[in-house]
Amino acid sequence: MNDTPRHRPTRAELDAARDTRLPDLIADDLTVLLVGINPGLASAVAGHHFATPGNRLWPALYRAGFTPRLIDATEENRLLDLGIGITSIVHRPTARAAELTAPEYVAGGRHLRELVLARRPAWLALLGVTGYRTAFDAPDATVGRQSLTIGTTQVWVLPNPSGLNAHYPPSALAVEFAKLRIATGLPDRSAVLGNGPFPNRS
């Protein structure tokens, strides 16, 4: 893990980041393509996905066994060697997801379908059930495996790893991530949680 102190963005840097677009972290035939709602302004300034302070994606990936050690946003390219990529429903950075519009979600869902058909990940994993419901017109969706498939790609919804998501403390978040890892057939690279069985959450 990179122990270099993280630069705290200035207000001017955050405002300028609204015009930034983070490139997808992607390759053909990945095992899992993780899909955030949209980049935060701090992530856009840093030039890395999920670099907003307080985001719990990286610890969840480690505890769930996706990564052999805790990595951070500056090391995101290491995920590709593990069969994991990252993209977003909407690529426009904002301070809060609430700034996004419903048409942006719908357009993002169409783009995701095109991306998946072109890149063929085995699994598409959306980070947040609310974003999935809007982008894919699935108002009754819940966390877990979905009936939807895109080509040969299977779809899973994970809880949003934002630190603002009080419904899933770190331990529960890691369990939901581990359920996905087991479903994908990826090995347990950290052995923090093991391979279950895990309790279900309603």
C-alpha cells in the first residue's frame, strides 16, 4: 500500500475537476467489472477511481479476498492482473451522486450495455442498488445476483462502498463482496473472511 500522505484538494482543484473524465480501468474478458455510480471530485483530482477519503472499496476488496493485500486507489492498475476492472454508470464527476439526473443514469445504463458487449467481462458488479435500479429500470432490485444478463455477462449488485452508507458497516460490506467473489470462482487471495457460509441480509 502506498503510504505517501494524500494530497488534500483545494476548492479550486475540486471545481476544476468537474470537467475531468477518469478513463475506465478495463481490459477484455475480465472476471469482474466493478461499476461505481460516478467519480467524486476528489477522485477526479487524484486521477484514480475511488480515491475519495472515506470510501471503503479498497478495504472491502481485501477483506473479501479479491486482493492479497490492502491496496489503495493509486495502485488501481494492479486490479487488472487480478481480473478486475472499474468503470462508472455516469462519468461526470460531482461532489454528490444526488447531483446526477435520471436521464444521465439511463444513458449510462445504455453505455454500460455497449461496453459489456464489447469487452465481455464474466460479471458486471454495480456498486449501489439505487444506481442499478435507475440505470437499468429495475425498481425492485435488491443486493445480490440479478436475473439480467448482458450477452454472456452475469450481473450482481453490491452495496455502495461509500462511507456514507450506514446500512453496511465494514464487516457487512466485506461479506457482500465475498459472496460475489465466491460466485465468480475467483480464489480467496487474503483469507481474511474465508469462503463462508455467510448470513443473508434483507
